[in-house]
Amino acid sequence: MIEVTGLSKLFRIPHQRRRSFSRWLVEGRFTYETLYALSDVSLRVEGGEFVGVLGKNGSGKSTLIRIVAGIYPPTAGSVVVSGRVAPILELGVGFHGTLSVLDNVLLYGVVLGIPRRKLVAEAAEIVAGAGLERFTDARLENLSTGMKMRLAFTVALRAEAPILLIDEALAVGDEAFRERCLAELKRRRQRGDTALFVSHETTLLEALCDRLIVLDQGRVVGAGRPAEMIVLYRSLRPASGASAAVVDK
Amino acid sequence: MHPWRDRARLLDIVREVAVSDFRLKYNDSALGYAWGLLSPLVMLGIYLTVFRKILGIGGRGFEIYVLVGVVFWTFFQDCTFSGLDALTRKTGILKAVPLPAVVVVASGMFSTFITLAINSLLLVLVLAVGGVLSPLAPLAILPIMCLGLLAAGIGFLVALAYVDFRDTGLIWHTALQALFWLTPVVYPVHSDAMAEVLYLNPIARCLFLIRWFLTASFFPATRFIVLTVVFCVGVFALGLYAFVRRQRLIPETL
């Protein structure tokens, strides 16, 4: 279960392009623009529910999922997550091209919170699951992008956490890869896992989610059945330039 | 449970990141770990040539003196840099996975501790073969640990400075050059007046004690040891505290 109550997030964006010590000496201090990426957001995802968050660029989606994952602290409000979480916000984060496939499985796995002992025991299975058994000792950089994505996704799924947080992570692969991800996620849904997705891909969200929440400029503007929310999302005007900057934070 | 509190996970990460950093460092060199030894040895050769042959400085045992200095100075330099380096290289992880920044910085520095352990053992071996190893040598662990704490404490402070100032790496590089010559790494301390000033520097104190325990056969002044330990532990505690206090905001600031 995920419960978000009255969540707000304020970012301070420096006016200076580069914050260097020498500049600080000359100018005395840095100045900032403050910006609310999220204001007073409340939502609830029940156990066993798949909920998607839909919004234009700069609507605060990524900030929201990062706060739920415990990466950013909230400025105000609270987040309660009961159960183990697998945050799949970026596939293959921490991968090192010059290390072997096997080393990367261990490195990425522990970063995602999978116990090292379990990884060591299941490494061969994971590499085989990604169809890379012939390349266990190969350098990761010699593999194609598709192979790397497959490997990352296979490792990520080993996290076996009942709560999934997914941010556009599946948008990177080709059609076959997405089909595979989709099938796996549907299986998770049947098993009774919980998930919060962030995306602007309406087809993916419609196929997977019980409910959608629409964010616009950091506020919840709608929540309900996927088909209706997609209509609402399409009727929103494009994000303003100022809030789009927050996406890169 | 908040992922930050999953201690087993954090320990796994420190271990895996440290080992992979260690591998990455030597992976691309055909000589592997030997390269990590070769570079201080080349420096040793240069310093000895300059001081002994050109400037005519250095008495008996000067080679050992410089060797010990270079080995431990190299550690101090690498360790203070690797925390900052870890923070810049692992920004992606910090933004995608709930992970205390202190774990990233600590595991970056930890790989230099692996190098330190190996090099210390090799050094002891060299001293033993040369017949100059003191029976007090096991006690050298104390000042080596002090130097480790000092370097880690400063490493945390340097990494923290990077969060606000992106040119910290450049500044620290220059500061290290100055610090190198303010520390008796490659030159001997001749007079008491010189010693009084130089041993205000905790790195100099650690080096003095390491050299002493490795090669001398009687005990140095207790007061000197105690003050060194207190100072190094203090710097470590300060660095760690300052870093941990601000780490919640590091992923969004990077």
C-alpha cells in the first residue's frame, strides 16, 4: 500500500549556470529561483492495485515517484509505503561497460536491494534468463543496447519486491522487449503485486493500470478510470517552459 | 522499512561498489595492479635522485624514509579524491535508487583502503627483507588507521564541498600540491624548530608515527600519539557528521 498525503516539493534552482568556488568568491552568494514541483498531492494505491500517473513534461511525475521511492525528501506532507519496494526508475543504472556481464549483474542487483548471496546463487539463471549465457564473462560494453536492457530488466525483476515503482523505464527498448516487459508486469498484477507507474505513454498505462491519476503543474487534476483520464490528459495544455526545467532536476 | 535502513543491503552495496571500483581502476591497464605499485615507485626514484644526487640531502636509511612517505601519501591523496570522484560518477545511481550518499562516498573511498592494505603488507615485506623492520612494527597499524580516518574525514568534507562548488576537484588538486610540500613526505626534518611547525600537520604526525613504529625499536612520546589519535578521530567525526547532516538533499542538488 502506498499513501501520499498533502505532499509538496519545493526545488531551489540556481540562477548561475555553474556554481564554482571562484564565482562564489566574486559574487558573494548564489541566488535561486524557487519552484513548487508538487503542491498538495494526495493519493492512495491499495495493495494489489496498479496505478499510473499521467502528465505532461514538467508536471511533477518523476519528482512524485522519486519521493515515493525515498530518493528525494518531501518539503511538506507525508509518504507511507508498506512493503518492500523495487524502484525501477532507470534501467541498468550503475552499469559499467568495462566490467563483465556477471560483475554487472552483482553490482546492479545489490544497488536494487537484492541480497548479494541470492544474486551469486542465481547469477547463471539471471544471465540465461536474459539470453546472454554465452557472454557471462564478456565486457558489458561489447553487448548491444538491446542486450543490456534485457539484462537490466531481468535483474530488476529478481528484486521480488511486492511494490513496483516504474518511471518510463520501459520506454527504451524495442517492440519485442516491451512485449516481454508487459507480459511480465501482467503476471505480477495477477499475482497481487502493487505498482505505481509514471509515464506519458497512454497505451502502456491503459493496458496495465486499474486507475490513473493525472498531474498538471504539480497538482492532481483528476483520478479515475484509465479511458476517462486519458481524455482529460489529452485536453491539458502543454507544460510551460518554467516547470519543464524541473524535469531535469 | 525505509530502504536506507536496510543495513544488509547497504553493506552489500559498499562491498560490491568498492570491489568494482578497485577492478575498474586497474582493469584497463595491461599491468593490472602492478601499475598501482609502479607509479609510486617511479615517483620514489625521481625524489631520491633529486634529493640525494642533485641536492645532496639524506643520510642513512633515506630510501626507506622516502618509500614509506610516498606509499602513505599516495593513499591520502587517492582516498581524499575518490570520495568526490564517487559522487560525480554515481550521480545516476543517487537519482534512481534510494541510497544514502554517504554509502556512495564511503564505498568510493573504501577501494583505496584495499590498496592501502596491500601496499602496507608489501612495504612490511620489503622492510623485513632489508633487515630494518622494527619489532614494534605491528603497532604501526594504529597510525595507519589514524591516517585512514583522517583521509576519510577530509574525503567527506571535500565531497560535501563539491555539492555546492563544482570546481572543488581543481581546488583540492592544488591544495594537495601545497600540502605535499608542507608534509615531510620526501624530505627529512632537520631541526626542532622545523619539527614544531611541521608536526602541527596531522598527516605529518601520522607519517612520523608510521615510520617510527616500522623502523625504530623504542617507544615515541605518549602525548604525541594521543594528540594524533584525538585529532584524526576528530576530523573523521566532523567530516562524517557534516556529510550525513546534509545528505538527504544531495540527490536533488547534484
